[in-house]
Amino acid sequence: MNESEFAEIFSALKKVENELQQVGANPEKKQRCCDRLLELRKRMDSYVEYWLRFEEKINELQEKYNFMLPDEMPEFFLQSFGTVFSEAKAPEAVSESEKRGIKMLLLQDNDGNSIRSFRRGLGFMELAMMDEAIREFKEVIKEEPDLMLAHLFLGIAYAERGIFDEAMRELRLVQALNKDSKISAIIHNTMGNVYADREQYELAYNEFSKVLEIDPDFAVAYFNLGAVCYNLQRYEESAQAFEMVKEKYPRDWEIYYYLGKIYRKLKDDEQALVNLLKASCLAPREPLVAYELGLLYEDLGETRRALENYYRARKLSQEAKGEEQEAL
């Protein structure tokens, strides 16, 4: 499966998500969304089946011919840890000591069953198949209850799945026993996401602030902190957080979009316009950006430009809906 196929599937998934946000209680439209999601899941399942069969064949060959392949973790796993440990690092800049530390946490069982389950769990997480990832990480913990990394990823998978009580239980366990500051930053960030999803923004604010106290280079935490501050109407703090993360991700249109909204709240029309125009350049087909530009131009008394952007936002929104219906 190449990257373009993944991109196509996740693009279709995003379209279904957008439609679900709009259908409300309409049972017919919601059922169409569910049917489309089932089709996408079946498509993904076929690739996962090949991956699992490949792993099983590797294990069979190792047992039959008495050899053991080095347990190199998937590249995305090392990259994600490199990103978490220091957002400023390129994936290839992850130190060998960090990589060895990751592997030492994994290579503790004798028969390899835990390693295989752990690898499957990571693969399922990469495919956003959280139920399957949870099942695999629970198997790892059953065999290796002291393996803190498995508890950590189980907590993250629970959080992604929206099973918040279980997520917090696993994360607090790791937090109580963990001595590594980098892992602590991951835990606080995940707990912040849980609180934010529950709209407990003050608690989320505290968690994201702790992340940045531990690791000032944790760029994702700046984004999260900016979003939470916006919801708390702490607009100056929100702007500061997004300005920090903008340096790390200069091509992320959402950062400029949120900065535009924030500066509108702060009555700084010049900065609002600069950021929204940048967002529009990066995401010319995003109706939210066009609509926000329309609001700003209306504030500035530029009625013609405001109407142009309102019209563009409406047109883009209708086109997106049409594409979603075709996909279904």
C-alpha cells in the first residue's frame, strides 16, 4: 500500500467526519456516513491482514530455521519518539542512545510474544485502529505487567478512542512510576488532551503548561495550549502560544487561521489580516478561512471584499459537500 492510497483513504475519512458534523439527528444521512465508514474500514482491514500474515510468516521462519532478526522498530515509531522528545529534531537526528532506550524497554520478554503484540499495537495505532491497538497492548501488559511503555501506549490509545477513565488510569500509573522527564511530557500532553476533550479547559491548561515546563521544545503542546487559551478567552496567551509553534510549522494553515481569529478578538486588524491571508495562500480551498476573511473585511468596512469572501466560502462549502456525497 503506497502513500497515495493512504492519503486517499484518510481524505475520504475526513469528508465523512465533516458530513457527520453537519447531519445532526438526520438518521438517513447518518446511516450513509456509517455505511461509508464500514467500506473504508473493510478496505483498511485487507491491508492489515496482509501485514499480520507477513509478521506471522517471519515468526514461523525464525522458529523453523533457528534465527532471530534484530527487532528494529518501525521507522514511524522512532520518528514519532524523535518528534516527542524534541520537536526541533529531524527524524534522522534522533540519537542512538534514545533509540537504544526505546528498544531496551521492549526487549524484555523471552519468547517474543510481547514484542509481536507490541509491534501490532504500534501498527494499529499508525492505522488509527484504536480498538485493535488497545487489544494488543493489553496482551503485552498481561505478559509483561511492568512494561511501562505498553501502559503508556495503552493510555494514549484509550485517549484517542475517547475512553477517558481508562486512559487516565493507565497514564497516572506510568506517571507515578516514571522517572524520565521526556515520558512525563508525553503523559501531561495526553492528559491535557483528555481534559480538553471533556471541555475541562482549566485542567487542560495546567497539563499543557506542565509539558512546556518540562520540555520547552515540545511544539505540539504550544498548539494545544493556544487552543485551550482561546477557549478560556485568554487571547493574548493564545496568540503567544501559536506564535511559538508557527516557527516550528511554518506551512500549517491552521496555525495562521487561529492566529487570524485571535488577533480579531484582540482588535489587531493588521495582524489578523496578515495571518488570514497566509492561511488562505496555504489552504485556498478551505471555506473556514474564506469566511473568516469575510468577517474581517466587513469589520474593516471593505464591503466588496467581504462579499467576495463570503461568496467564496459558500461555494467552497457546497463543493465540499458535493464531493462528500459522491464519495458516499
